[in-house]
Amino acid sequence: MSDRPQNFDTLQIHAGASPDPATGARQVPIYQSTAYVFQDADHAARLFNLQEVGYIYSRLTNPTVAALAERITHLEGGAGGICCSSGHAAQIMALFPLMMPGCNIVASTRLYGGTYTQLTQTIKRFGWSAKLVDFDDLDAVKAAIDDDTRAIFCESIANPGGYITDLDAIAKIGDEAGIPLIVDNTSASPYLCRPIEHGATLVVHSTTKYLTGNGTVTGGAVIDSGKFDWSANDKFPSLSQPEPAYHGLTFHEVLGPMAFTFHSIAVGLRDLGMTMNPQGAHYTLMGIETLSLRMRKHVENAVKVAKWLEADDRIESVTYAGLESSPYYDRVAKICPNGAGALFTFAVKGGYENCVKLIDSVELFSHVANLGDARSLIIHSASTTHRQLSDEQRAASGALPNVVRVSIGIEDPDDIIADLDQALTKALA
Ligand SMILES: *Cc1c(COP(=O)(O)O)cnc(C)c1O
């Protein structure tokens, strides 16, 4: 094979997947095995010492799951990566090597509802905390970073408000402070946005969404750029100092750009156990084969539907960054040149009541708490995913009571529009 780098459409099918060495199987087999036989005692010892890379036990690594991790790593342009049991597991796994009790994360106010709760409530049990700030206010981001900050966290395309983060500007603030930027790239997928090219250190995914693409399995991934210097300061002792949880190995010194990935396997997955299963990895590998084709159609449909809604007098506003009226329209070309995704909100005249009626009147759309499915999905965030937030928090995250969120699928756009049209007629009758 030549050294010429392959393009996205090729990588999404081939990366991480050479024919099976044992059988020649062309598709990645589902290695439904918990454990792997060691060649001899010396081989076993070398594996446990990380002197040789190989399979030990599927809580740590599994060949099917490893193929998926390698494929997503290639698509994101990273150095290494791991898969986990869900997107939320991936977020904890991304933070785990960086954090200690007393440390904090500076995060955007515009977050997926579940992430909001994870970062503002649940992580407090670990002694971690999050400071949420408006990521359009760069001075506020800078000011929020203190001596105990260990990560900056945001979404590339933020769910649900149709917001695009200026990743380059945020990454620069992180670089100046010696703090890694973690980007949740779920709503964009690597086809629309490649955060590492904009300075992100780690990229997290809920593979549950566009990467799998059909609403079948939950999963997550953490991809490391391999570019962050964990030893530049004393903030990341798990990577830069002898790690007591792995017989004193100094991960960064020994493993260089693969330090984060190996720590995530050897300590994170080993002790937290948020492992992806091989069957789930198989579904996601199948899904990724058509990622670019689906994303192109998702975006094309989303633009059509958003334009139709914007022109309809039953609609107050549409927050889709792919519309010229969006304040984030210019950022799309810079951050996600292949399109602004397929997830947006629109405000319905008549407020909360009419939103609920609209949701109850759709026929083609499914009323579910999910996104990134081949099917078109709809939800009223204020009464569901963002229910646990205060009014103020809901407003900050774009989930106002008169707003519904749609995840536009890859059906025929005329059928999607016709369904919204009939449901709006019923809602505003
Ligand atoms: C769904 C989602 C998550 C959580 O992923 P799960 O796989 O459901 O755990 C995190 N971030 C974003 C943007 C999501 O859409």
C-alpha cells in the first residue's frame, strides 16, 4: 500500500478492518469472546506490562471493538481511541485521567440535557465540579479557568439550539492555560466537523447517534489527538507521573502520543468497566460505512425543511445554523464546512400548548428522546430532556417552552414537510 492518505469515503469503509487473519473473513467478525489464550507465561507477562499489545480480556479490549475504535480514530484524525458503553460513559472516560477530587471543568452552557446534569450534578460525587459559561464570551471562558481547572468541554454543534462553537478560539484559550479542550462531536459526526483540526485534544462521541445511524445500539468513543503535552505542567499526574494504579508506569514518558489511550484501557476500562460490547461495535461499524452518504442527505433535508419552516407564518423562528438568518451561519463554513447538521429547533406560535399538540399530531416523525436516526424525530425539550433544568438554564441551552427540536432524517424531504404541515394545521386549529 502507498503512503498516500485515503479520503473520508474510503476510510469509513476500510479503516480498522483488514481481512480477518484467521479466516479471511472480509467483514469484521463479531469476536464474541471474553478472554484470549496466552501463548505462554512470558507472553502473558508482556501483555500485562504493556510491553506488547494484544488481547487479554474483553473488559479492556476486544478485536471487534478495537476495529471500531481504530475506524473512528482515523475519521477524526486522532492518534488513538477507545470505545465505551455509551456517550455518557465516554464523557466520564475522557475526564477520568485528567481529574482529581477538587478539580473542575469549564464547560459551555449549551449542552445536551443529559450532559448538563452529568456535569452540574453527578460528577460532584467524585469531588469534581463544572463551571458553565457562555462560550461566545471568550473573556468569560478565560476568566473561569483557575488553578484547579483540568479540562474545557463543549459540543461542536450544540444540541438542541443549532449553535456552532468557535472551536479554534476556545482551543487557543486552552493552549494558553495548558488545559485540554474536549469536544463532544456527536451532533456533527466527523464527516461534518473534525475538532482535532481546530485544536481539540480529545473528541467524545455518542456513537448511539449518527455514527450508528439507525437507533439500534448505545455506545460511545473517546479519541485522542495525541498532541497534548501532558508533562508540560504538573496538572496531569496520572499521565505525567508514575501511576500508582498501574504499578508505577509513567504513561506519557513510555507511550508518548498514545499515553491517554493506553491509560484509558489499562486503568480506565480496567477499573471503571464502561466497556462496549462486540455485538454493539458490529452494528456501529456497519453504520459508519455509509456515514458520509447519510450525513449529506441529513444536511440536504435539514436545509430544505428549515427553509420551509422559516417561510411558514405559523412558525415564530427557526434556529438552524444552516440558514442565512442564523447568527452562526458564517461559523459553519469555518467549523463544519460540510454542513450544519440536521438537528435544530423551531418556535411555534401559541407556545407550550401548541408545541404539545404538534408533537401529538405528527405521523411520520417519531416522538422520541433520541437524535441522529435515519428516521425523522421530534421532541419538546422543555417537557422532556430539559425538564430537570430551571427556566433560566433552559433558556441558556436553547430549550424554551415554545420550542420543539427536530432531528431530520433521510426520508424524502417532501414527505417530512408534508407531515409537519398537517401536524401544524392540527396544532394551530
Ligand atoms: C446522546 C448524546 C449524549 C449521550 O450519549 P448516550 O449514548 O445516550 O449516553 C451526549 N452528547 C450528545 C450531544 C448526545 O446527543
